Amino acid sequence: MNNALAQKLRLLRRWMEFVLRSSTRYQLHSPFLYAMIDQVVHNRGRLPECDPADGIRKQCLKSDEVILKTDYGTGADGCQKRIYPVKISDIARDSITQPAKARRLSRLAQFLQAQHILEMGTSLGITASYLALSNPNAQLITLEGCPELSRIAREHFDQLRLPHVELLTGSFSETLGTALDRLGKVDLVYIDGHHRGIAMLDYFVQCLPFITNGSIIIFDDIRHSPEMEKAWNTVCGRQEVRVSIDFFSSGWVLFRKELSRQHFRLRYF
């Protein structure tokens, strides 16, 4: 059995387990949590202010441009990098946050009234554009390891006239500390890159001194590998985390001291 097929079968098994063990928002007894899930996750309405970001997405899907993409963390020690050619349209189709999830992130930032937002994994800049367009008064820093992707993302930010988006280029180990210092604190962190469990835990720990009572950290692709799942479970068990919410593909952690310590698996369908 090849690795791709084995990965698909593993995810299918994990998905079936998730469906059997997960619940709905009606199991949430906290008024804050219920309101957040109801208004953010189950709100299917479009965000008209994000239409320009949808336009950028469509533009990328039609692009024939080929770039040399730099990927970090492909080696066993997480420090090696790999450079290879890839079409912009392939990245837009396969490797960026899908529209429904991007709108969900934007609604979450609005719900939290987030003023300090950090994204780790800019890619083409589309998710950052959603966040910036729907939260124009927020300070938003986004991190990208690939210089070519950074170039394209900056072109998109310029096209959409988003001067309040700051993009730092380099490996996360080089840029995360700088970003956190510039933000001073983080209301919303979206970690979507470097899919290794040890890296996920390291980024979480680095963010901890900058969180507030109302902060939320979102980890994407928590079931990308058994290693990522293990790291997610470790995060959920940290003393600082009051509530963790498992949406299968992503996980949210909250730090509100007024909430009872709980872990939820929630269906959003």
C-alpha cells in the first residue's frame, strides 16, 4: 500500500471515529461558547467585505504562473528546506484555506473584536486578505517562509489596498519572535504551516506569554499525521488551556479563566 492511500484510509477511520464521538453546539452550556459557535461556525452568510479576496482566489485559480516554492521542515530535524516548481493555480486549488474556513476565521476575529492577529503560513495571502478586509482596524502580521509566495502575497495586499497587513519572510523560527514582539499581545493566532508536532508545540509555547484572557489559538490540520494528533492532545492537556474544541481538521484553544475546563469535539455540519 502506498503512503498516499494509507494516509487516506487513516483519515477515513479517524473521521468515522470523530462523527461517532462528536456532538453539536447544543451540548455547550456556556453562553459565551454557544454564542461563539452559533455566530461564527454555524453562520453560513457571506461577508460582502471579503468579495475582493474571493476575486484574488479566482485570479489565482486561473494563473499559469510557475514559481519555485520553498518548503521548510521537510527533513527529520525540521530544519532542512526543499525548493521545487509549482503552479500558482495548484497552490490555490490544493494548499490554501478554503472559502468557508476563511470566512469562519474572519467571523471569529469579528466576534472576538480581535485587534492583534497573527497568521503563520501566508501562502498566496488570501486568508490574510479575508481577515484584513473584515477587520480593517486590526494589526495583522502574517508569516511566510517562501520568498516567492511572499512576493505574490504582497502583490495581492497592494492590489486590495491593505496597508495594515505586515508580512515577514523567513522560517517561523526566524520570524515568530519578531512578530510577537511587534504585536505585543495576540487576540487570535492561526497556525497553518510546518506540519510537525514538535514545531506545533514550540509555536504554542512561544505564543503563551502574549496571550490574554480572551485569546484563541487555532491549529490547522491537527490530523495531518499521528504526530500532529499527539501534539494537539498535549496542547489540550496544558494547564493554561481552559477549553479546547476539536473540529476534526482544526483545533481551537481558549484561555478564559471564567470557563470550566472542558474538551469538546464539535460537528459543524
